[in-house]
Amino acid sequence: MTRERTLIIGASGGIGAALADALEPRGEVVRLSRSADGLDLMDEASIARVLGAQEGTFDRVLVTTGALQIDGAEPEKTIRTLDPADMSAQFALNAIGPALVLKHLLPLVPRDRRSVVAVLSARVGSIGDNRLGGWISYRAAKAAVNQILRTSAIEYGRLRKQAILVSLHPGTVQTRLTGPYLARHGSVTPEEAAQNLIRVIDGLSHADSGRFFDWAGKAVPW
């Protein structure tokens, strides 16, 4: 039986590492990160170089990168505190970075079998589910990556007909990203989050491509 191949982008982070550990018993897992491989989502040349060096194709590609705080800038509580430099950094890492991965990823997605490309997003990126306001830059960047994913799914669907592209909300996970906010929400360990996400990924069909799901497999409003 052919062993599955998984590519984890952002494998040094809490969720990425947990996903890699959970999937290794099922086959080969290639772990990529800025710290280990120089894959920097804010540097297209590094993305092209590192992805271009990979051989073969992958049954799963999981983009687990992202940050809520960049260079110490906390999420805005009001539009009055919005800073354009901080907002630009959010878009560069959380939206443009995954877009560049999708730009250079196509040769690693198989033509002849099912594959899943999943990008971690966040429920706060949902426009329809936004009832609290605040966190403008982070919300907007995650809404943008959802649109990037949906649009890319249409194009990938023409070129890789068995590919499934989805945005996934992992829930509130106990990582450095969410550390300052854990007291406000129920949370799970990275290991629990990984098992939840794997169940969702395993259950996806081609009809799900271009959609946004949470950790329980429930569709999230755009």
C-alpha cells in the first residue's frame, strides 16, 4: 500500500508540530519552517526556493503559519487605534504569505489522486459571524486569506481536479499565539486540535473544496 505524504508549512509552531507528530504514523511527513528551512512567508524568494526543492507530490499540504501579535502590536480594540504599519504586517503574514504558498505549490499537488490543501484561518475572519467588532487588522487579514483560498480553489479545480482546498478554524489552541487570551475562551491542547483537524480533513469530499470549516467540521459563514 502506498504510504501517504504530508507537507507541513509552519511545522515549528504548536499546531504544525502536533499535526506532523500525529500524521507521521500514517506516512512520510515533510516539516518546513522558517527556523529550520528558511521558509519565510514574508519573503517570496524563500518560498519559491524551499517549495521548489521538494520532490514528488503530497496527499496533504497544511499551511499552519500565522500570528495574532506581530512585533508586539496587540489587536485593536477600536478603529481609532488602527496603525497602517501594523495592519500591513498582518496582511503580509496572514494573507499574502499563504497566497504566495498557493502560487508556488501547484507542482506538489498530484494530478491523479485526491489531495487536500488546508490553510489555517480563524473564526474571527468570518464577516457574517462578526458580532463583537475589534481586532480589525487580524480579522481583515483572515477574511482576506479566506477569499484567497476560495479563489485559488476554483483555479486549482481546473488544473488538479481531485484537489480539495479549504480554510480551517482550529478553535482556541494553547499556543504562544493565543497565550494572552486563553483566560477568555475555552481552549484545547495542540495535540487535541491536531486530532480534530485531521478528522475534518479525512472527511472532506471534493464538494467541500473552497469552503471554510471549524475544528468540528461545521461550515463557518464567510
